[in-house]
Amino acid sequence: MIQDIDYAAVAPPLILAVAAIVLLLADAFDAPRRVLSLLSGGSLAAALAAVVALAAGDRRATFCLPDGLRSGGPASCSYVADDFTLLFQGIILGAAVIVVLLSLQEITDSKIPVGEYHFLLLAAVIGALTLVAARDLILLVVALETLSLPVFALSALRRYDGTSSEAALKLFLVSVVSTAVMLFGISLVYGATGAMHLDRIAPALARLPADLDPVAALGSVLVLAGFAFKVAAVPFHFWAPDVYQGSPLPVAAFLAVVSKAAGFAGLAIVLALGLPAYGHVWGPVVAVLAALTMTLGNLAALRQRTAIRLLAWSSVAQSGYMLAPLAVGSHRLPEAVAATTAYVALYAVMNIGAFAVVIGFHRRGTTKRWDTLDDYRGLAHRGPAVATALAFFLICLAGLPPGVMGLFAKVVVFRATLAGGVTWLAVIMAINTVIGLYYYLAWAVRLFTPSATSEDYDAAPGLGVRVAITAAAAGAIVLSAAPQIVLRTIALAT
């Protein structure tokens, strides 16, 4: 079967694929580091421009089955560039540009091979872009693995570093297990429905014979478990803190923002488009996962003494908030997906900004590496702008004014959870929000507390980090100034 390809629809990942090949060839001919970094960042910006162009025009779909055309538009398509897809592709590409900026100094300091690094980074972004556009289970798995496989190598690119190798091995083993679980679940769903496209799976499940109901229910839960590994939901979270700490810091930022955003987009697509008929099965499972994730993540974050591990456990807790609206099951599911999408979008800006400041601060001082929370004491006296930016991002994550975007994000998921009738989960979410206030504010207070040591350090980050911090701060300020407009736009997209 020969299918027509709409190259405009697949333009964003296609641009990055061509750029990745060119970058690999340029590295083989010993192109300068700056040229390779510029090519990587420029290709991401070009892909982002393609997303904006698609958003301004007609929505597209490609790789469609010939017998899947309906009046009013295509159906049974593997790749769909609708508003939901374009929103997440914009988030992913914007965050990826910031990751490239954050990588400029890290590549030099850690002696990372620049060509390999940027090639793998672009390959992972291609997987993320494809994942949020996938509308059949085969493409979902292929895209998820295209996102995951390069990250293994990215985590281990600090050669001769034992912690980096350990992080890559843990991530690899967890990802292999999660993929096996997900594939088993997909095989059960396919066996019960005889379909791979989500728009065909949903009606097939709605009229499924009673004897196949246990098969489809188990398949739905296993597919959910596979995505739970990817988004670091408890009890599938144990890889996240060690991987964040052992990986190069820009890679940790990539995992915390880009990979997590793509994972939640894929989860929302599967649950909302393919498995709504089994919302009564996966809804309670998601509720338990959300409660455990936010609670354990916050309690573990209280005990952390290093910035990276605190951000890692905070990221786990944030996954619980993102999962909470989906616990409503098939009841008010569109509203729940919109709430999760809004939280992911706002969280991406807040977290990438916090990582940007930590990466800028994580430079070598006179005698040691600065990474514990107590090392941040007095930062406001040495770098007022950097300290103010970090305090603002932490306040946003805590959900306090003037970081209104964080407050609105939590209100949106709280309201969606209550509207779906999962009141007990909303109560747990409120309690965890109060717990999260402590460790975010405790870190922020350290920034303005005089340091007990007289040892000096360089508080001025490099140019790439400064640009990244400025971009993230500008985005956070804009979102905090007009959160209702942003949330309304996201609701329309979903």
C-alpha cells in the first residue's frame, strides 16, 4: 500500500532529521564547536517556525488509511498535526532551544563530544515531536523509543565518570522494562480490538464482548504502567533522582521538561482517544498513582540537601499533580486533559528556568563544586539578578504570588479533579501543596541569607545560560501577567 505524505504536516521533525544528518557529517569533518551548536539551535528554531506556520494555517494529517476517510476530514491517520499536537510541539521545541543554550558551557567543562551530543539531542527531540502527533499504537511506541534511546547515550557522555555511567545504565534498564510492559499491554489491546489506530480502538472497546473485557482491561492498565515509567510516577519513579544527579545537567533538564512533556502528551492521547471506554478501569489506577507520586515526591524532597536531587524529587511530585485530573476517568475527560496540558505547559517554563539557574551556578569555585543548598546562601549579594530569577522560579513552582502562573496551574488541576468527583484526591493535593511550600521557600530564603563562609565563587553564569535564564524569566512573567488568556488558549487547543 502506497500512501501520500503531507510533508508540511511532518515538517518540524523532518527539519530536525535533516539537520541531525548534516550535523553528524559536519562533525566528521571537524567543524568548530560553535558551528555545530549554532546548527543545532538554528534547526530547532526553524522547526519551531514551522510549528507556528502550521498553527496559522489548516490542520493537517498524514499516513492515513485509504478506507479511513470520512466526510469533513481524514480519519484513521497515524500522524495528526492538530491544535493539541502543535501546542506540545511548541513547548518541546522552545524548551529544547533553552537546553541547547544551557549545553554550551557544559560541553566544554565536561569535555563532552559536541557532535555526538547535539546529534543525540536532535534525535531525542524528533522522537518527542513524533510522539505528540502519533495517533496509532505502533507509531506511539516507535516515537517513544526514538525519544528514549538517545537519552541513554546522552546520560553517559561524560566519559570516565562513574556516576554518569551508572545513571545511563539505570535509565536503560528501567526503559527496557517499561517498553516490554507497554508492548505487552498493546498486544492485549490489539488482540481484543483488532485495531491499532486510536480512533478505531475506541469504538471497538465500547462494543467489546464480555469475554474479552478482562483482556482489554489488563491491556489498558499495562499501557498506563508503561507511560508511568516514562513520567516517573510512583512506584515507577526510582530511576529519576540518580539519573538526574549522574547525567550532565542539561540532559537532566531535558528529562525533567522535554521528555516529561512528551510522555504526558502521549499518555493523554492514549487515554482520551483510544481508551475512554475503560475509564472506569484506568481512572482509579491513575488516582492512586497521582496520590502516591505527589506525596512521596514531596516528602522525599523535604530531606534533600543538594539542588539537583531536590529538583528531581520535586519533578516526581509535580508528575502527581499532572496525573491528578486524569483520575476522573471517562467523566469530564476533555476538561481533565485540558487541565493536565495547562499544568504541563506552565510547569515547563517554571522548571526549565530553575534548571537554568542551577546549571549557571553549578560552576567550579575556588576549591570545590557548588551544588548543595547551603552553597546558595548569600547568592543575592554576589549575583542579585541570578538570585532574583531563581527565587521567582521557586515561588512559581510553589504557587505563590508574584508567580501567579504556578498558582493558576494548581487551581486548574484542583478544579478539574473536584469536577470529576475525585474529592479525596483533591484533598491530598491540597495537603501536598502545603508541604511543597516548605522546601521551595526554604531554598528561596537561603538565597538572601548571609553566607557563613568567606569563600568566594563566580556567580556570573556564561552567555548561553544568561540568555536561557532571561528567556525563561520573560516567559514566566508573561504567563504570570495573563494566565487566564494562556489557559483559555490551551483549553481551545485540547
